[in-house]
Amino acid sequence: MTLEHSYQRKAQSYGQQAQSLRNRGRGFVVAEVILFVAFMASLAGVTQTGWRMAAAVLALVSLAGYVVLRRLDVRNDTRIRHLEDLQTVYDREARAQRGDYEAFDAGARYVNPHHAFSYDLDLFGPDSLYQRICRTVATGGSDALARHLCDLHPLSASPEDIDRLAADETFRMSFIARGARGKIDTEAIARSLEAVRHLPVASAFSSVWVRVLVWMDVVAFLTSVALAAMGKVSAMLPMWWGTLQFFAAYALCNGPLRRIGSALDQLHDQLRQLMEVVSLLSPTPVPSFQRLKRLLDDLDKRGNILGLLLTDAFYVSDVHAVRRFVLWRRQGADEVEAWLKRVVRKDVEVTVATLRHNHPQTVWPHWVPGSTLTYEAQGLWHPFLGGKAVRNDFRIDDRNFYIVTGANMAGKSTFLRAIGVNYVLAMTGMPVFAERLAVSRFKLFSSMRTTDDLSHGISYFNAELLRLKQLIAFCDRQVLDDAGHPLPTLLILDEILKGTNSADKLSGSRMFLEAISQKQVAGIIATHDLKLSEMADRFPARFHNYCFEIGLGDRVTYSYKVTPGVARNQNATYLLRQILEEQS
């Protein structure tokens, strides 16, 4: 069974389970209505002589049954929601197996034409690498994934950890399902936590003496109520006492609680979703989240003025709520923040594990120590091509340059991007699309997709020059490895100086390559200019020729295989002649 069929089958299964529970939910609703009507009728029957006891018992039974069914109904709704989310997640994965990634985050906000390589390698934007692999459930996870790709920063998880997570489909898909309806806004939560830390709420509320005095007051008040019920004291005593308690608690706590509610507003909106994710990561309930949920429930209850009147009068609930906030702020806010960071880390790991699961043909890269540049690939292919990809072997040695020639559409640019994208994956601790890939650590810079900016008076040619200037500065900027040695640089270039005439382009390209080859740099350069391949004749120890050859017969055939040498066949004139003949 293919992955697509497996995903489709599970999506259908979860959809059927959700429908079954929805049918059960309708039964719950009917039963709840019946029990509520029975409860109301029983209350009316209590007033009837001779049936008071039976009616009272029936009322209690009806009420208890209603409460139980209501809880079961809520649990059923929660289960339906989760099954629907799982169905959505599996359906999206099934469509992704067919090449449809529209449902996933494209990461367009991370597109940066001035980045050293991300723009040229299609890391972000529609139909990008990011859109194909991103499965994050939190905005912080999305940002972290983008940083890993842009900064070439490795994951903290080992390949063994990722493989174990990839095999645990139940956990992974349940995790991803938590973000099916929208991502957790980690920035909003962080802002709320920061606001909480700086709220002007007196720490005296957390004092043991305050707690003792409050409870003494509550016990004394309830005692007065009991004595009044027994006729021992006037009923006015608890009435006035409760009234004073309400106004005192309201006057003392309303301001702090309004500030607390405002600070926690964003956190309240995101809490349920965050707690669902945390519940997957923690085998036991997290106390800080439980205390926070209770606090938020207290704030919600204050919206009912009648309920507030009763709870403050009998229990001075506002004082307890402020006290719980002060106690939670001391440790709970830091614990929530720590869990948020853990969720972000796991978010990225789940994304990488899903990539590994969806592409079992990928392998883990081999790391080559040392300060020299090494790139040895066997069976390398571009991740966007899937099963139709042609695999290539290629080796890049330190301070060597490889000039790749070939006809249009022969595969040069795709091959260059395959080299770059797989290095990015390797450096970030992700599996690579190759049969084997051995790499050392080095800096990466590409220039493959230069664009003009006429709004700022920048022509295409000027944009090319600015990019080459950026390239030179990048090569000169020292980045040290763990041993304190400067890292070498790999350049990936698709045509140099495209914005000028052929003779000027050739002369400038030669001059540039001669100059850049004196630095601690290696490069792979795709070009249509066959004369540039003569660099290998002039500097055979540093420059090497490779090509993507095509076949010209009744039709153009493409092998998409890189081989040593210079391309002999070009297809532009051939294809144009065919078009003209068809139109004549």
C-alpha cells in the first residue's frame, strides 16, 4: 500500500468515526431535553400533596442524569473535534503525496531576495521547500524552522531521535492535528507573560497572614449564617456582614483583577490549544497550567454579576483570585514559558520526522571533519521532483570550480539547486535526497535569480553587479569552525553577467572567476557560454567541465545526467525551427 492510499484510508476511517459520534451526540441532546423536562415537571410535582417525596426523588434523579449526560456530551464533542482534525491532517497528507501542498504554510513572509541563498534555492514562498515540509502547529515553530533553514543551524535532536519520532505516526499526527484549525500564537502568549510579570499587583495578597485572616473571616461569616438559621442571632447580622464583604472584596480587588484579565486575555484565547499540545508531551497534568486554567475560570465567572455577588459575599472569591494570580506569577509564568519553548522544539522535530516518514528513500548525511570543503554525492536528486527524478553523482573539492554547460531545459539549474538544497537540509540536521551524501561544514552563497528594481532605479545589470559585490563581501567575511579555523565558501552561480552582451559577458566572467578562485572558495557555475569552459584548459588543476547533453533527432531527448565534458548540442535553434515550420 502506498503512503497516499494509507493516508486516504485513515482519513476516511476518522471521518466515519466522527460521523458515528455526531449521531450519538444527537441522542445525547434528545436525552438531555427529556431529562430537563422531567426535572421541571418533578419540581412542579413537589407542590402536589401526596406525591412530594416521589417527585423530589424523581427531580434529583433527573437532575443527576442531566448532569452526567451533559458531561458525556461535552466529552463526545471534544472527541468529534479531534477526529475531524485528524481527518483533515490525513487528507492534507494524502493530497501532498499527489503534489498538492496548497493547504500548508508557504512561508512567504520569510522570502528575502538579499539572503545568501534562500531566495535562489526556493526555500520559501509558494511551492517552496518550506511549504513542502512545514507541519508546525505554533508560530514559534514556524519561525524556528525558517531560522534553521536560513542560518544553517542544526537541530538539537539526533537522527536516531527523528527516526523514532518518524515511526510513531500516532503521536506525530495527533500533534499536527492540534494545529489543524489554526496555529498557536506563541508571540501573543509571550507578550501576555511579559505583561503579567510587570503588572502592578501587590505581593501582599500571597502572604500567609492574608490567607489566614480571609479564611477566619469566611468561617466566622458562615457561622453567623448558621446561627441566624437557628434563630440564635438576628438575620440582619449575616446580611450586613455579607454585604460588607462583597463591597470590600470588590473595592479591593476589582482594579487588580481587571488588569490581570486584560494581561491574560491573549493567553486565555490560546490556552486550550497549548494545553492540548502539552498534554501530548507530558504524561501527567502540568500544575502550572492547571492553576492558570483555574485562574482564568475565576476571571470568566466575574462576568456574571449575580454569581459574583454570591461568591464574594460568602467566600470573598475576588481576594482568592488575586492571591492565586500572585502565587502563579512567581513560578507559573516561567513554567509556561519553558513549556512554550519545549513545544516549539518539538514542533520542528515533528516537522522533520514527518519529512522523514513521507520520504523513506532519504538518507542521513555523513559529516566530514576538517576545515577543507568536501561535497560528495551519490544518487543526488532535487526533492521537488519526487519519483521521476534522475539521480546524479557529483563531487566538489576544496578550491575547485566546476563549469556546467548544456542546452535549455537540460537540467542545469535544477541540478545546481539540488546541490544547494540538500546541503541546507544536511546542515540543519534533516535527511537528504540522495543515496549517499558526505559533506563538510562550509559557507554557502548562490546567485541564480537576480531581479531588477525599477522603482528604485536599479536595472537588471546593476542588480547583478550588486549581487556580485555582496558575494565578494560574503567570501571575505570570516566564519570560524569549532576548532577556530575559517570556513571555506561554496558558490552556486547560474550564468554570470546575463545583463550584458556576449563578448562583455565572457570577458567579465573570466575576470571574475580568475579573481574569486584566489580566495578560499569553491564553485559550480552553470552557463550557456561554451567558451567559458576554456577556463579548464587554462587552469586544469582548478577548473573542470561538466555538462548536461541532449539528443537531437526526430525530437529532443533529455537525459538529465551530468557527465564530464562540454555540451555539444544546443536546442534553441532546433526548437525555434520546429515552431516556425509548424506555423508555416
